Amino acid sequence: MKSIASELAYFLRGRARQNLKVLALYCAFLVVMTLGYASVFRYLMLHLEGREFSFIAGIYWTLTVMTTLGFGDITFHTDPGYIFAAVVTISGVLFLLIILPFGMISLFLAPWIENRLRYKPTLSLPEGTRDHIIIFGMDPVIRSLIPKLVSHQIPFVLVTPDYAEAVRLEEEGFRVVFGRPTDAQVLRAIRADAARYIIANLTDPENVNICLTLRGFSKTPVVTLLDEAEHQELLLLAGASQVIPLKKILGRYLATRTTTQGAMAHVLDSFGKLQIAEFPVHGTPFVNLSLAQACIRQQTGLSVIGIWERGELKAASSETILGENSLVVLAGTSQQLDALEQITGEQACDDLIFILGHGRIGCAAAGFLDRKAVPFILVDRQENPHCKEHIVVEGDATGRNLLKNAGIDAGKGLIVTTNDDSTNIFLTLTGRRTNPHIRIVSRANREENVEQLYAAGADFVVSNASVGANILFNVIESKESIFLTEGINVFRCPLPPKLAGRTIAGSEIRLRSGCSVVAIEPVDGSEVLVSPEPETVLTQGMGLILIGSSRSEETFHQYFS
Ligand code: AMP
Ligand code: ZN
């Protein structure tokens, strides 16, 4: 009943209401015409044929002729009468059978059907919606984040002020709200105050605006991805809980993986005293030795977590040979890393890194290398307005002989970081052909191009989207974790009570979950124990630092926590 009323109400609003007036006028015209014809009918019958009919009979005759029913019970028998009957028939066909239905369809039926079929955007979330993630700004990072949210059954909603985008995203099956993110009413309508997290992934000024608007009524944490380093303070002042300088992080990622300088240059991240570092074998006494022969553990106490091979972290055994281009991932304290540096000796700095693309990521990579005193050559086809400190070779890196003339033959590392993946694939291929021994690290702007970049000859591909998505996911899950590569994290976890009193071997952590214990943080806060022996007894209050794939990590939590 309610829906019939609402459908009828449609005809009383806006354009439909205007059209209703036109229809009323037209019907009045038809009534006048019918009455006029009825009068003429009576007059002609009386004066031509001497027959008298009532006015009702006149209307009856007119309607049967106009609608072409023509029962034939009342007919003219004179020529003027026939002519009049023909005129009435033709005008009936025209005004009653053609114009009226056409007008009804075009003015009412078609607009009504169109209105029924038109996408009606969702403008608010139901009352009682809670613990959802609100996402402003769809991009490849968010596209990589969504499968993680889905697999962890974390509800999320995408908010966009762009009608076409709202339609597109809803067609893809996402939950979408159409509205301006900086509008307080929209924020209330999407239950921002009851949300678990808000991801503000728009421009820095828009993100500032969202934070300020939200802080007027809610304390929901907001995580933002930073565009310009100088806006970090402003975003924090506006109330952002976490500001992620993704471009800077990506620049550092790219830079750490190209340089072949000593071990200390490669600390990736740390958990308190435990540091996770990458160590390039090139130029050290370990080249062509097996891990057992290299005795890294015995000499330094450092533990080998794995070895990078074309972007994949492979488990290492004592027989694994350390090749010239191997990159070993280690865990240990800074003292242990110092000890490694003592063995490998101060490296002669023969690095020369080429950075193709001096955008925000390329500039961050250059800044990182600068601090480590690694020489580099930057190439970009245009000036970076945000950077005045770096000297840049100007030109299109894909241009004929540009890289050769810049001396790429003598380069040890190549960072390919333009904003176009086709260009990156082309440059990776050119770099590999020109200098087969150069270490190439390429940036993938889109996840789907990672494979092509490896195929083109990259030693390591860093995908903006997957690094960003991993960082965001760790923030949302409040996880303390180090992202090593897609799908492999080092994470910290307090010892599950179930495991107290057991030895590491007896805990069956690796067997049950696939995770390995990298280190143990003792209860008394003393030095972390890297690569503990299988007989080590786990005690209540200890912290575990584990390494594993995302799935293993999940299994670990499900099984033990
Ligand atoms: P961003 O996305 O901020 O890291 O910027 C990417 C940078 O790559 C921009 O500064 C572009 O000018 C640069 N770039 C894109 N294509 C080329 C190319 N063919 N040669 C040199 N630089 C390029
Ligand atoms: Zn710069």
C-alpha cells in the first residue's frame, strides 16, 4: 500500500506534475471537441435528414466514430453527413488514438520507468552499524587492501562524491555511500563515530579537512596516506591518528635494495632491539661459500631468515650457496650487525646507482642514498618542483642512448621509478640489456605489472599498491609487523598462555602454523634471544617474534591464541 502511494506521489512531483497539467489541458480540449461534434451532429441530422437526436445520443455517436468503433446504429444518409463523419473519424484517430497514447507514454510512462530503473545511491548506513572501516579514495592501494579486509571479514564501506564512480563501484559489488567526505552530515550518516577506522586516501588538503570535520564530533582513529612530506605536521594537528609517508617508505624500499654497501646500510626495520637487515654478499669474503662454510651465525650471532631470489624470500639451509648477487635477510641486534661489518670490512664504495624518475618516490630514494653517501645519478624528463637539493640529468630516460651516455655500463644499481609501468618495463629491459650485471629494482604502480617487470629482468619489484595495502592493514589490525615482501611478515606476539612451560620444539609452532620463531623477548626485558635453540623453554610473559606468510600468521593466532 505504502509503495503504491509512493509511486503515485511520483506523479505529483517535479516534471511529472508539470506534465499532468499538460494532460489536463489536452483532456479539456478533447471534451470540448467531443461536445462540439455532438452539437454539429444534432444540427446536421435535424436540418439535412429531419431526424432529431438527444445531446447524449450526439456524444454517443461522436465517441463511437472517433474511436473507430462505428456500431452503425446511427448513420448519415447524405453527402454532407458522410463528409462530417469522415472528419470526426480522422480527428478521432489523430487526437484520441495517436496523440493521446503517445503523449501518455512519453510524458508519464517512460520517465516513470526510467526513474524506477535509475541507480539510487546509498546516502547513509543503517543505524546500529559499527566497527566498520570507512574508506575515502579508491586507488590501487585500496584495491590491494580490499581482498585482505574481505578475507578477514572486516566490514568496510567506500565513500565517494562522484556519482559515476559510486555506480561503478556498486556494480563491482562493493558497499558504497554517495556523499562528500568533508561534509559533517555525510560523516554522521556513515556512522563515522561508531567506525573502527577511517582511511583518508584523498589529497592532503582534503584529508586535513576530513580530520577537522570528524574531530568535531568523534574520536574514531583516522589513518592517512601522505602526499607531501611537509604536510605531515598539519595532518597530525588536524587530528589524524596516523600519517603514513608511503612515497618516502617506497623510496627507501627501492634504495635499500639496490645499493651493495655494507650490512648496516640495510636495516629494514626493528622490533625494539631486534633488527631485521638485508646483507648483500657482493664484495664480501662470503661469495660462493655455502651458509655452513660462511659461519655467519657462529661468528656474529646473527640468524639468517632467508635469501632473496628475484623478489622471493627463499628459506635458507646450511647448503645454500651465497652467490655474488645474493641478498641475505638477517635478524639480530645492532652489536651483532656491527660484528658482521667487522668481518666484511669497510666496503670500498664502488656503488653507482641510477635513479630513473625524480618524482616523490625517486627523490626519497635519492635522499636515502645521499644519507648513506652512496653516489647516484638521477634522470627525469622534468624538474621536480618540491626538490631543490638534487642534481638531475634532464631528459626522457627511454630516449635513445640517454642511459648509455649517462654511463649506465659502470652502474651497480638501477632504480626504475617512473609513474608509468610501461615505461618502467621498457627501462628495466633496456637496463638489463645494456648492463647484464646491474642490480635492478623496479617500481610497479599496478599490481598486475609485477610479473612483467620480473620478466623484463628486474631483480626486485616493489609494488606501491601492495606495500601501501600491507601498511594500512597492519595499522587497522593494530599489528606490529615488518613487511618483508608480499605475503611475508615478521610479527610480534606475546606468548600464548597455552605454550607456557613448553620448549620451542615441543610447542609445534612451525608444524601447526608454518611460522618460525625468529627471536624471543625474555620476561625480564634483557637482550632478545635471536634464533633460540629448539630446547629453549617458553615462559609466561615472554614475547615471540615470528616470521611467516599472512596465512601462517592467521593460523598461528587461530590455533594458539
Ligand atoms: P612520482 O609518481 O611522483 O614518483 O613521479 C614519477 C616521475 O617519473 C615524474 O617526475 C616523471 O617526470 C618521471 N617520468 C615519467 N616518465 C619518464 C621518462 N620516460 N623519463 C624520465 N622520467 C620520467
Ligand atoms: Zn630530489
